[in-house]
Amino acid sequence: MNQNEYIWLGVWVAVIAAAFLFLWRRGHLTRLANYIAETREELRKCTWPTRDELKGSTVVVMISIAILAVFTIGVDRVLFEVIKFMLKG
């Protein structure tokens, strides 16, 4: 690394240190730590789906997507034919 890169590295380290100090003095880091701790606690209370429930839900979503795709293609085809007929007439 040349001299200029070291200067920029020093500037960025100083900026990050100043931002960290500012956030720490304002109490933002403490609030962030509390938020993370409370989020982890709430996630421990959650009931997570079993592997079989997850597989079943995935199948339902895939079938729903397929039905929606067929519907969208069908409506698109019908509208295309209607517009094509209207432009010819």
C-alpha cells in the first residue's frame, strides 16, 4: 500500500470510530443491544413448524402459484384474442 492508501485507511478508521463514539454516547448502541436481546427472547417463544408442516405448506404454495400462472396465461390469451378481433374489425 502506498502513502495515500494509508491516509484514506486512517480517515475511514477515524470516521468509524467517531460514529461509534457518537452512537455510544447517545445510547443508541445500548438500545440496539436491548432490541436484539428482546427479539431473540420473542423468537424463543415462537413455535416453529415441523419439517412435515413445512413440506405441506410448500406444496400448497407451489400449487397456488401454478393455478395463478394458468389463470394469468388464460386471461392474457383471451384478452389478446379480443383485442386482435377488435383491431381487425
